[in-house]
Amino acid sequence: MRIRLLGTGTPTPSLRRVCSSHLVEIGDSVMLFDHGFGAHQRLLEAGVPATRVTHMFFTHLHYDHCGDYARLVLQRWDQGAGHVPELKVYGPPPLAEMTDRLFGSKGAFDYDLIARTSHDASLGIYEARGGKLPRLRPVPQVRELHDGDVVSEGTWRLKTGVVSHFQPYLNSYGFRLETPEGVFVYSGDSGPVDSMYGLARDCDVLLHMCHYISGTSLNDGFAGSCMGHMELAALAQETRARNLVLTHITEQFDKPGMRERVIAEMSTVYKGNLFFGEDLMEIPIETPHLDKLL
């Protein structure tokens, strides 16, 4: 299992941190967990073309977690030229409706898709790439998930759990991915919630939103929907997560001195391996090892 962070930022515009997205590869399964604006560029920078992606998992439908969904589907379909199976897409309702409004009849990209499946120029390009006519539209295989649902394929198994983020306006989930190589848990966006203790128990990698300095929340709704750094340290320590990765990093503590303060304070509670996430960082399943000094 190979884990790479693509986007560790928030909706706040940033050249350093794009919106949420993370890449997990297990054998032939190439999975994206969320795909917000800017994430597709990071995917290309990681050397992974859209045509290699097999599964897309959405935790919730905030734009900073799904903004590049359309680019992923369209680029994968266009470059794949009929040689790659339809993308398998999982996430909360109303994911199926959103997908139809993007790629279905009268959807946002309907005129584009009509042109690309009808005009001689587009069909010529499609055949030059090895495609066989007629050229069909993309039809992502969407499965809407609910609390406790399981997705299983090959050697891996993914479990869904409800987390605390912007209910009742959004359905928001966390995921636990179990593989022979180890267990990866992703919170999506969430404040403190009991369900994350079950999802994260004894995991190898806990990738969790760390949105603000504890004690500085804007109001009760904010504290319930977003995670402070010390609450996250307590969660990771109690669940015995081997590696804790901070993501969804805000400008509040993404600066020299404050990053070190966050790590130092969290380390008084959490005794595992702590990673301050950065775009394109690769996360080990095992404990990081000490390289020889040369």
C-alpha cells in the first residue's frame, strides 16, 4: 500500500496547499479520497495519469473536496479512448444526482459531450488514440454510501462511518481501509465525534483534519464540525494510531514557529509518529526509520 497526500489545504486559495485529495495505491487499485480544486494538478505532478485511477471515494460534497471531480472523469474518459473501464465512484447522497447534473443529458457538460461524441474532428482524434466507434459518453459507476456500508474488492475492505461536519445540510463520512499491508483511516472533515474512535482503532495511518489551534474556535458549530489540534492528539493516542497525519491545514498555524508549536503540544499527548502534512508527501505504513548519516 502506497499513500501520498495530494492536497492538504482548505477552501482558502493557496499555491502551496491545494484542496483536499489523497492517493492510495493497492496493487491494481488506484484510489482517490476526495478531489478538490487543484488536486488534479497534484495528481499529474505525482506521475499518475487520470487513466490509472480506478476508484473515487468522497467523504462529503463541499467543493474543496469534490471540485476536480469533473476534470478527473472527463480527462480519464477522453484520454482513455474507450480502453479503460468506467470509474467506480463512492460517496454520500446526493452523489448520484450531482454526477448526473455534470455528465448526464442536459447536465453541465452535455454540450461538450455531444460535440466530442458526434463531430468528425473529435471522432478522428478518438480513433487515432485507438478508440472504436461509436464513441460513448462517460458513465461513472456511482454507489451512494450510508453509515456502516462496506466496499470490498480483491484484498482490501473499506468501511464507512458518519462523522461530524455540517449536518444536517451535508452527509459526511470517514473511511477505514483495511488491507493485508495495514489499515488506513481518513476522517474527511470532522470535529470530535465518537464514531472516529471506532474507525481509527489500532490503525497504521490516521489521516485527519487538523483545522485550528484548540481553544480558538469561532463558535459551537465550528468546534463541532472542525478538529482542533489537541482534540486530535487525544483521539490518536486513545485509538493507538501508529502514524498520525495532519491535513486540512489552515493559515492560522501554517507558518514557522506555529507549526513547531503544534507538533510540540500534540506530542505531549500523542506518543506515536506525527506528520505535519504537505502536498505530495508520501506517508509510510511502518515506523519511519533513521537513515545513515553520510
